[in-house]
Amino acid sequence: MATGRRGQTAAGRGATRWGRGTTRGGRGAHPALALRPESSIAHGARIQHLETLQRQAKATIGQLKQELETARLQSANDAQQLRQELETSERMSKIRVSLLKKQHDAAQRQSKVVLLQLKQYRETVKRASGIEIEQLAQELEALRATQERKRTEGARLNVRIKNMDEDELRGLYESEFAATDAAQRQEIQRLEAEFEVLKGKLKLADDQATEREKVMIGHVELIEQYKRHLADVKLSG
């Protein structure tokens, strides 16, 4: 192997060069560092600053990771709570729909019962009123027949009394007309009283029927409200 300055190996030269370069400000220092020794200090400061920034970045990244994990957990908890609330709301909606359906069915059954009762009551009142009216009509017809018969008898009697004197006429009236007039007046009063009673019964029946119709209308309106509320619940569900 060659010796001397020209005979140094590249490895030897490199080792000598780098060995000298490790002496800060020494004879073997890099020419730029030898000329400007403050550059090494600035370089170290920059390295420390970069290391500080790196530590801060790591700390910030760690904090961001923690915040992200916290946010993820909170989001998962919120989602779970929302699912539970939604399931609870769905169950409550089903319960409300079931309850409204039961109430609607009950109202329909009750309305049918009320309608049937109202129909039966009207039929009963109609039959009773028809019977009483028919009886009254027959009695009035009998009274008209009696009055007609009396008028015929009176016409015949008028022919007889034309030649009667005052005493005969007075005796005839007392024996014939006084009792007949009193009986007719009593009969007329009785029929008028029965007619007033019948009118009162008919008015009472009409009032009761009207009241039942009002109740029925109330049931129908309640059923319509249930239907609208049921539709709203289905839409909201």
C-alpha cells in the first residue's frame, strides 16, 4: 500500500477529515464553521425549537385524539339514547293507537246501542201515540155522530114544539135538553182534557227524541275526533 500524503487511502483521508470536523472551532473544523462559529449555536437552537414544536405537535395530536375519542363516545352514547327514545316513542305510539282504537270501537258500540234504543223508543212512542190518536179520532167521530143525531132529533123536535105552549116547552126542555146538554158538555170537556194530555205526551216524546238525537250527535262528533286523532298519531309515528 502506498505511503505518504499521496499514498493515503480514501478511507484514511475521510476518517481524518471527519475526525477533525468533530472539533468545534478547532483546526480540523469545517471551513464555514471555522469562519462563523455562531452558526453551530443557531443550528442547535433551531434543533431545540424544532424538538419543542415536535413535542407540542405530539401533545396537540394526543389531545385531539382524546377529544376525538371523547366525541366519538359521546356520539355513540347520543345515538344509543336516541335509539332508545325512538323505541320508547314507537312503543308509546303503538299503545296510544291501540288505546284510541279501543276507545273508537267502544264509542261505535255505544253509538249503535244508543241508535237502537232511540229507534225502539221512537217506534214505541209512535205506536202508543198512534193508538191514542186513533182512539181519540174514534171518540171524536162518535161525538160528531152523536151531535149529528141530536141535530136530526132537534130538527124533528122543532116540528113538534111549534104548537107547544110555554109550559110544555119548559117541561120538554127539563126532561130532554138539560140532561143532554150537560152530558155533551162533560163529554166535550173530557175529550178536550184527553187531547191536551195527548199533546203533552207527544211534546215530551219529541223533546226526549231531540235530546237523544243531541246525545247521538255528540257521539258521532266524538268518533270523528277519535278518527282525526288516530290519523294524526299514525302520521307522527
